[in-house]
Amino acid sequence: MGKTIAEKIFDSHKVDNPFGDIHVIRLDAVFCHEITTPVAINDLVARGMDRVFDPTKIKAVIDHVTPAKDSKTAMQGKILREWAQRNNIVDFFDIGQNGVCHAIFPEKGFVRPGYTVIMGDSHTCTHGAFGAFAAGVGTTDLEVGILKGVCAFHYPESIKIEITGELPQGVYAKDAILAVISRLGVSGATNKVIEFTGNVIDKMSMEARMTLCNMAVEAGGTSGICAPDMVTVDYLWEFIKDEFASKDEALKSYQAFTADPDAGYTEVITIDASTLVPVATYGFKPDQVKPISEMTGEKVDQVYIGSCTNGRIEDLRIAAKVLAGNNVKAGVRGIVSPASPKIYSQALEEGIIKTFMDAGFCVTNPTCGACLGMSNGVLAEGEVCASTTNRNFNGRMGKGGTVHLMSPASAAATAINGYISNSNLYVTGDK
Amino acid sequence: MKDFNGKVLFLDRSDINTDEIIPARYLTEITKEALQPFLLEDLSLDGFDPARDIQKSSVVISRANFGCGSSREHAPWAFEVNDINIVIAESYARIFKQNMFNCGMMAVELEPKDIARLFAKFAGQETTLTTDLAKKTLHFSSEKDEETISFTLSEFDQALVEADGWVGYADAKY
Ligand code: SF4
């Protein structure tokens, strides 16, 4: 039988198979941020093992709370900063250069087709958009990754999600992935890789593919994954042009990491894109998804546009298109966090930041802060937020707060109306 | 090796997520011990009172998809510093389960029907668990009832429990 993308990656990275289906694989990249890495660093120091397996394969960023909000977060940054320095980790991104990990690392070309990547962050699955196996892990796995450059996983089974046809106007990758999660349920993909395929994916930008793969973990998935194609090569070209004579040659080489036609999947789900509509979550689980048309009227206190799911330039462009010439409803707080400095400056150049500001949005620096209720937009008890992030858990954006997940277009429309709304891009078909 | 015996805390809900186990606002802590007072602070579950219920417990039993959500190992640590080293449930989110064994703790899976029976028999009563790792049995006992049930552990998970976690195991081997 043929192999899935994940199986091909595992087979090319196998170090050991100590028990049953447990495979220890070699890692091409270990990503770190200031929330889950400092504890690993402290433990390594305490064990007298303050070293890294390969400083060029470790990338680190301060992104969750930046600039530091208090002494404790300042200390987390300090531990990471000093560790990067003493271990010669050159790719360390601090104030001025930092942004949300899953936006900034791909943007720097750190993820390639066929790579294996771990990070102490559940949304590491985002990087599967490049045809990589990318998994979120805990601090201990991270610690061993830093020290030895290996990680243990069950040999991966995959679910294939095929999205065919054409997305209706005003319907985005975010609506598609929420529909997939509502179908699979929050544990439907536990221990599995979700492989996204179909002509809708073929046409998607890398940004949109990252939005899809980002939320694989909300269905329990270990990694999302999209086959590498010319879109992938185009995105990476500036970083790989010295390695390949031409884009075609790069593509040929990366095609080693596409699935065989007779690969085996535990489940194949085909979705006709024309049946998809703008959706949002209700309740406290990401599989609680409804068409926005059934939720219209629900009032919000805050609208947040940003995060590793939807804080990229394409997302800001779409939101700005909805916002242009409109104002945020009185009494509603609009917050936008461009996910990286590059995205921020691009948005500045394109006039998008001005559109947001003219509409009454607060523009923050690139950070995760609001998404997990740590800084820059925390909710108060009883407040409701329309958000382009990926988790609507109880209290996620602040104790006692409620989060409705949706696309940037819907979030922008919700900001204008003050209640959950479809964007005019959907209503008028203007795209 | 850690201790896998003691009083049982019954958490009768599926999909208990890591934000409920330890909210993100406490992730600024850089020691495990500092998490101790905040375990399950945001858990929405009728009749559960963290102040009353956690202190006396050393074992948690729950339903499906326990520990879903974030990768934070702070979730197992928050249990560990409250002397809870074993969770028993129908199923787990992958990262949470791996984190438990990586810390030398146990995330034991039982069939839904067995979990349902344990809830029916023991929830609401003072129940004690005795774990026999060699025989792979869990012995539950309350004043009114008792039951011994077998469990399985993959060889890898067992090796991690015996090595007191993945760092010790991997450092010796790779
Ligand atoms: S933006 Fe949110 S989900 Fe993404 S890495 Fe940051 S905190 Fe996690």
C-alpha cells in the first residue's frame, strides 16, 4: 500500500522504534517561546545539561506577553534571552523583531516540505501547511528535543479531508476549518494527522492553508498537513533559491512528500465547498459551530482580529475591506494585532492600519496576549468577544468571558454592527 | 517512581480542557510549586469545589477526551504538585497523555462502560484507589463497595513511568 505524507516523513526521519508503534524521529526544527521553554531551560540547568543539540535548528521568540507586562513575564523573557545567547541560538526574536510564533517562523522560511518540527505549543500543527509534520508537545518533549534533537510519537495514522468545488464568496479557510471541526468533534482526530486536499486547497494561499492546519489540534489532531506544490515553492523561493536551479526543480524534490494515490487513511471526508457558509462558534468547545445567520443579533463587547490563526496580511486585508468607511459600533472595543513586524509594515504600506484606526480599532504590536487572556485585550467577567483566534474555552480570553470564533470578515462586520454578523462580502458577493 | 494510590476525585464530565486544569493567567510561573493553589480553578462542573475537593485527593477519574486543548505541561504539573499522579479516564488528548507519562505520571485508559460503572458505584462516596503496577490492577474501595479492575499500559508508557519520565529515558538512550 502507498504512503500518506506523514508516513513518508516518519520513514525518512526514523531514529529508533523502541516499542510497538512508537517511533523516535529526528527533528529538523525545534521552536521555542517564553511561556513553555523557561521551565525546560531551568530543568536542563538543574540537571547540569545546559546544552542544545544544534543551535541552528533551534528558533526562539518572545511572543505571548510582549512587551513584558509584569516582573514574572519579564523573568520568562530574560530566561529565554540569556539561554539563547549562551547557547549561540542566532534565530532569537525579541522586542522589535518578534511576532506570533506560528506567523513569524514560516515567514522566515524556517519550515520546509518534509520537515519534522516540534514546539511547546499546541498550534505547532500550523506549520504542516508546508508539507511538514509539525506537532505541539509539552515541556518535557521540548526539553528532550532541545537536548537530543529527537521526539517520540505513535506512527501516524491520517484522516483525509478533501474540499472540492469552490468556496462561496465571503467564505474563508476559517469557515472551512470550523466546519471540519464541527464534523470531526473535539477528539475526532486524536492521535491522527489531518491531511487537507482537494482543489479548494490547491487554490489556497499559504496563509489560508496555515489557517486550516492551525486548527487541526482543535479536533485533537497531531498535525495538519497540506501537500507541497507550486504555491509552497513560490512562498519559500526567496529562502531556497540557492538550493535549486529552478522552481520546477524545487517542486520535483518536494514532491517526495506528497501522498501516494493508494495511501491508507482511517477516514476520508469529502466536503463540497459550495455548501459552506460563514460560521461562528457558540458555547465553550470549538466543535460547537453554527451558521452566523442563526446567531445574528448576539451582542459583543469586544472584537479581536489577530493570532496565529488569522493575524496574517491576507486576514487584515479582508477585514480592512469590510471595515473601510465604517466605524466600530459605539461601546464595542475593536483590537487588531498584526501577527508579525513584517505583516505590520506591509499593512502600514497598504493603508490597512489607517483603515483600522479610522474605523476606531486599537492597533497593538505583534503578540498573542489577548488570544489566551494574558495581556493586550483581556475580557472582564461576563463579557463577550468575537474573535479570529482558535479557542473558545471557558475563560480563555479572561475569566468569565465568552469567545465566539469566526473569520476576519465576520469579525469586522461584527465590530461595525456591535452584534454577530455576516460581512457584506458574503451578502453582496463583493470579494 | 511516583505514588499512584489514594483518595479518588470524581470529575463527571467529558472534554475537560487544559485551560480549566490550569488557566493561562498562571503560565507566567516558572516553578511547578507555584501552580499548586490554582489546579482546576476554572473547571465548570456542578458540585465541584476546588478548595474542598482537591486537597484530600490523589487520584482523578473522569470521562472522555480529558486534557484537550493546549500543550501546557503545567496541567500535569498542577496535578503533580497537588500529589495527584494518576488520572483515569475513557480517553485523552494526545499531548496531555504524553506529558503525563513524560513526567513519570500515569494517564490510564479504561473502557467507557467500566468508567460508567465506577462512577455509578463509587462517585459521591469516599473511595480509595490502590494501584498494583506489576499486576496492572486498580483496586477501588469504599465503605460499601469494592472492585478490582485490570488496565493496560503500553511498553513505552511503562518504561517512562519506571524511568520517572522521558528526560531520564532519552538521555540514557539517544
Ligand atoms: S496566538 Fe493564541 S493560539 Fe496562537 S500561539 Fe499565541 S496564544 Fe497560542
